[in-house]
Amino acid sequence: ELKVEQNPLFLSMQEGKNYTIYCNYSTTSDRLYWYRQDPGKSLESLFVLLSNGAVKQEGRLMASLDTKARLSTLHITAAVHDLSATYFCAVDLSGTYKYIFGTGTRLKVLA
Amino acid sequence: DTEVTQTPKHLVMGMTNKKSLKCEQHMGHRAMYWYKQKAKKPPELMFVYSYEKLSINESVPSRFSPECPNSSLLNLHLHALQPEDSALYLCASSQSRGGYGYTFGSGTRLTVV
């Protein structure tokens, strides 16, 4: 059974600080996605990582994928309050239409 | 059009009611999905339609009945639900298998009383 684990589950950080969220998965996949969810809202696509070594950056967020280590990271640079949300990674179960979502990381950026 | 539109946004229904959730996309995506999300949990896959055919049913109780009338529309018919079915129901679509990720609709917040 494919498992997708994120850590930390909860993250409270000061504005201006850097931090990394980790997403580990248990089976072979070369496609991984990051989503953001604000409270009571739907999921917003942040990054699509489609190969080993892929790195994508948007604003203060940067995502990377290491398919050999079965690990993706979401790095936050100089956090601001607007980044407060829950972040999910999702792994594409190869050969199917099925994504398996990670446990989620609830991020709170304190002013 | 790069959106997935879900209606209604909020729904309160009794356990004996029948209601339907609707989802529409005009991006030419050929796969559409229903997810259920409980508070503070990740989304859980319910159904996948590929080219208007049901391709995945994640052992969902029969009180949830999906329907895909055409390539742009996806419905979820609800009947005799239980209070524990209260959740955020998310529709999504994608171009093909995996690929470039899902586009999610804004969701329907369902409360069963």
C-alpha cells in the first residue's frame, strides 16, 4: 500500500524565517504535486514535479523532487503571514488516475 | 476557461433527502474525480471517471451514486446519507492519467442533519 507522509504535521514559524516541509512516499513514482489549502477552501495547485531532480520555484516557495530517495521538499524562504495554510503533497500512483495525498502540514506564520 | 465549477457551495440535507452535487469543466479534461475531505484530513478519493466511464470506485457506499452525463459534467447523487457523511466534497479534473495534476473545484460543504 502506498503511503505518503509529511513532516512536520504542524509548523509555527516567525515571519522572515526559513523552513522546509518534507514529503516521503513508499513506492516508485516520478510525479509529485504540491497543493495549498486555506481553511474552509479548496485545494490550489502550487507545483507539478514530473521527473527526478525537478525543481520549481514560485515566490517564497521552492519545491524539489528526488525520486531515488522517494522524497520531495517544499522550502519556504523568509516566511510571511500570507503563507499560513495547510500544504499537501500528492503522489501519482503510476499507471492509474489515482493520487495519494500526504497527511498535510499545517503552517502558521506568526507576525 | 481554466476552472472547475461546483454547485451548490453549501448544502444541508436530512437523512431521508435526495440531493445532487454538480461539477462542470470546460478545459477538455477527460478525467474527472470526486473526493471527500473531513476536517483536518487529506482528501480521500471516491470515484474516477475516465472518458465518461467509471474507472475507479473506492468502495464507496451505495448511498453515493456518481454520474457522468458527458465529458464536461460530473454529478454525485446523494440518498439516505448519515451525519458522518458531512464533509467537504471536492470535484477535480485532469487532462489524462496523472500528468499535469488536478484542477480542483471550490467544493461543496455538505451537512447531514
